[in-house]
Amino acid sequence: MFKLIRVFLITSVFILITTACKHYKVAGTKIESSKERIVVPYFNTAGKEYLYNAKIDVFNNELSGILVVKKLDDKRKRLALLSEFGNTLLDFEMVNNEVNVIYIMEDLNKKLIVAKLKKYFQLLVHSNYEIKQTYSFENGSNLVSKLHGKRIILRNNNNAQLISLQQVSVWREKVKIDFYAEGKHADSIHFKSFEIPVKIKLRMRK
Amino acid sequence: MKYIVLFCTLFTFSLLAQETKLTAQELSAFKQRVEQETKSLKSIRTDFEQSKHMAFLSNDIQSKGKMYLRSDGSLKWEYTSPNVYSVIFKNNSILINDNGKKSTVSGEQDMFKKINHLISGSVSGKLFDDKEFNISYYKSGKNILVKLIPNNKTLKKYISEVNLYFPQQDATVSKVKLIEPSGDFTLITFINKELNVQIDPSIFNH
């Protein structure tokens, strides 16, 4: 009897590991590439002020506001989220790979929320990635990199235009950002977290 | 020669920026004028221009719209450019119309009540005897400047000072400046202001 139970348990764990806990696989065929770095062109012109209308869906509550990003110099970027009335909801400064909170409104100032917001907005505006691996597929390529030890997949189309950025763990996708862009300007950006129910849609403010 | 130019420039700026406290007599006359006007005030309809100033930006963020206020406390703040977005404060509720997408927020929350009170009070000039603010009065160029510093701890976290500008011969506000604790501010300028006009009640419908 015990033998039967042991066989059943081992089989169940094996099935669980091979199905539910399937490794996250990067699409495409691994290729050798001489390219060592990729520079994300969005939010990356020094001195330019990027203004976006933001629709934020957090735990099924919708907020609307304005996202402002400015690259101050080679090492620093500033990002602020404002309400339609103009009051500042949050104001972050990115220096190299670190994010400093200049201001965050009290309702958002909870350790977990601040940590997620820092991570999400850094993913949105971070621009310099070291390429670890390159995968090629019919419509473009996937470039694998790391940010703070987390795996990042940058997807280019056939014109070498960055169309999406994902943060993935060994097992699954955590964050996805889709860029609808031409050249250095992303007209529209869709952000989705698979960790917590957060979606952000950005549309360039005319 | 350059020192003379520098001196003249600094002198001109110091004159422009000069704010002198109202004398007791001037203050009494001003308060009387505003009180009389607000007593008979039934409604305000005005266009507005909103300008958000952030120290790290070279250009302020601009919005435009229309504002409607009725003596029963109903207030509509309608953005028309660059975004279509409106907020109605009515019967303790906040009705939001985000480019056709409608939602309602309960206005029972303390913060919303304070915001509504602050906005409608700023526009109509009914804030002068408010115990929630420390109020001082100045002459500033062609305006009378009323500075309100919140006493309320909650409000203080969002707004460090409200400046109301009254043209010397006018009893209603022409500009409202909401200064945040960081020093960044939102300046709202009212133009084409009409007092005691008939406002179609459907304006305040959701």
C-alpha cells in the first residue's frame, strides 16, 4: 500500500514539475551575435520632456493622469506622475541603476507599493542593457539581458525597432511592456504586470 | 557698466516681486467688497487655463477648460484641451467623465470634502473666515494677494500654500496658485468670467 502511495506521489510531483512549472522559454533559435549592448531609444534624448496621458488600472480602480519623463543627463532621469488637476502623485529620480523617491503621496507611500512602483517605472525608462543571449525568429529577434539580477527580454522586429520588453522569472512572465513606436518616439505604450493587477496605458500628449 | 545693468535688473525684479501687507483700513475695505459680492453671488461661469510648474521641467504643462459653480455648492471642472475630462462635485459625490467613460466616487471622504471646499471657496472668495487656514493679505502689483496656509495636517501634506489673486477693483478671484510642499505649483487663471448667469442644470448631470 505504502509503495503504491509513494509511486503516486512521485508521479504527481513529476507531472507538476514538467507541466505547471515549465521553464519560461525565450522564443526563437539561439544565435551568436557580435552586438554587446542595446540602447532603448524611448525616453532617451537628453533635455527632451516626454509627456504622456496615463490611464492606470489598479485592482480594478481606474485613474487618469499625466506622466512626465525627462532625461536630465547621461546618468539621471526624472519621472513624475500627476493627476489631471496637476497635483503630484509621485516624483522619482533614476540615477544610474538606482531609483530615488523625491516625493510620493501618502496614500501610495507603503513599502510594497513603493518597491513595485520603483521597479515598474525603472523598467519603463531604463535605456542601456548588456546583451547576454540573442534569439532569432521569423519576425525579429529576442535579446536577453538582466536588470538588478532579473531576466529581461527585449524584442525587436525585423526593422530593429524595439516592440516589447518583458521581465521574466525562471518560470513565468512578470511584467510586459509593449511599445507602439516609430524611430525614437513611442506614441503609445502598454504596461501590464502579472504580479499584481496593474495595467498602465500611455498615449503621447499632443 | 555691467554692475549698473545688474543693479538695475535686480532693482526692477525686486520692485516687481514686492508684496506689501494691506493696512487695517485697506483690509477692511477689501473684505467688505468681497463679502458684498459673494452674498449676491448665485453662479460663476468661466474659462480657465491651468499651468503646472515643476522645477525640473523647462516648459510648464498646460491644460484648458471651463468651470461652472453654483451657490448650492455644485461645481463642475471641465477640461477641454488637450484632454476631454470632467469632474462634478455635487451632493457629496464626485462624478468623473473621462472622455465618455463615467464613474462615481463617494464624496463622504474627508479629503474630497476638503478639496471641494478649497476649490469652490477659492473661486468664490468664501475662505476668508475659514479656521482651517492661516490667512494673510498683501498688495502685489495690480492685485490683492491672499495667502492661505493650511492648518489641517491632512491638507498640509498635499498643499503648503494657496495664493488667491484679486484684481484691485474686482471682488472675485482671477488666479489661484496651489503650491505643493516641494515648491512645484499649479496656477489656474480664470478668463472670460461671467457672474450670476443662468447655468443650465443639465451641466451638472453625469
